[in-house]
Amino acid sequence: MASLKNIKLKILSYKKTGTVTHAMEAVSAVKMRKAQERALSGRAYAAAGLTVLERLSGTADLQRHPLMGEVSESAKICFIVITSDKGLAGALNSGVIRAVENHIKEKNLNKDQVVIVGFGRRGADFFANRGYDVRERHENRSDSISEKEMSELTGKILHWFSDKEVGQAYVAYQNFISTFEQHPTIRRIIPITPSSIAEMVEGIRPARGKYAPRAREENRSVAAYTIEPDADTVLAVLLPRLLNMAIFHALLESKASEHSARMVAMKSATDKARDMAHSLTRVFNKVRQAAITREVSEITSGIEAMK
């Protein structure tokens, strides 16, 4: 039977742990609300921008654009893996990494055929340790990253694509569904096709709530557009901007998922610490009662022996 002192020390330890995890839960809850609002409010902008691209996808000018070209069989495939640099968020990072691994296996790709862009240390380290070409590494600690800061990364990927070094690009991240549900998602962003645009727009728009689309458009394509000053100039600015927005929005979704998962994990840890402290308190009371009973029995036996 454990001593009363050891049990009491364990109870204090669990209570202190519960206090820390409860404080972390409160901090994560505040960050989660801000990240959710930012991601959800950005969905309308991202969906509207991608819908513009979807509308243009039927025009001849866009179909001739290099980003709408055929996939080169000899070119490599780039994966932008968005993970968190912070822990205590459950299976958030492992879910994204596992999704990328499964995608690579499904396509029967060799390590030489894959280029990894790690936005977050966990994903970059995982693939670097397994011999993959981790071309870019970016920290993912701050919650205040802007779309403009993502443009440098988008520019490098577009440069690899124009040099025929990369033929396809995918972004892998945790898609925010609700506070208690996040889903590892992989979306193709290069080359652009009408089907990939439709899938991306559909995935960005929530099914319900104030950020959901008010009405479904029956026909988004049009016969023709008049583009000024000319199609090449406009598309040269529009397509990289929209692709950058798609990557940035994936980062926003990942941030919302991260803080939601961490808040849920900390709440679970707080509840577990409270349950363990309560259970050990009952054990402590039983052991103390047994010790008191034993002492009373010894005193009674001594009195009887003295008689």
C-alpha cells in the first residue's frame, strides 16, 4: 500500500498539471476564436476569387495559359506541407503527414520525383529524415502571417513550374470543419483545370452559416470576356495572385484547426487530471482511514493487555 505522503504528492502534482492545462485551454480558446473568424471570413474572399478563375476557365485565353497546360510526365511533383511548429495539438501534424505519404504511395512516386516545401518544422523534418528533397523550409509559429508574405513562396513554385522542373503542385493541410473536427486535405493547385477549381471552391465554402453561399449558381461559365489591356497582361497578374490566395487560405484553415485541436486536447488533459486527482483523493482517504483503524486497534489491544 502506497504511503500517505506519496499519494498526497501525486494529488498535488495532478492538481498543478490541471491548473496549467486549464490555463493553456483558455489561451487556446481565445486564439481559436480569432483564427476561426479569420479563416471563415477569408472563405468568402477566397471563394469569390477562385470563382472568377472558374468563370475564366472556359475562355480560350486562359486555356492557352501555361498554368492550364498539360502535366509533364518527366517533371517532379511538389507538395506544400503545412504543419505546426508547436505541439500539444493531438494528431494534427501526423494527420497531414500521413495524408501526403498515402498520396505519394497511391501515385507510386519515388523520392526523386517529389519536392517538398515544408511550411512548419514538423513536416519538413519528417520528410528530410526520410531522404526527400525538402526544397524550402518556413517557420509556422506566428498567427499574424499575411497573404503578401506568402507571395515569395508562390513565386518560387511558379518559377519551378515555368522551368519544367515541377509539373504539379499540391497543398496539404488540416481543413477546419468545426471546433471538434478537422480533416487532413490535399488539393492540387497547379496545373489549373476547371475541375480542380470547382473542387477547391466547393471545399472552401462552408455548407451552413453566414459565410455559406447565399444561392448556388446554375451556370458559372460565360461565352466570352473582353479583357483589357490584354489577356496575357491580366492573367499574368491574376493567376499568381489567385494561386497565392489559395495557399494562404490553406494556411488560415490550418491555423484555425491547430488552435481548435490544442484547445480540445488541453480540455481533455484538464478533465483527466481532475479525474485522477479525485480518484487518488479517494485512495488517500481509504489509506488514512485504514491507518487510523489500525492505530485504534493497537491502542485497544494495548489497553486489553495491560488489564
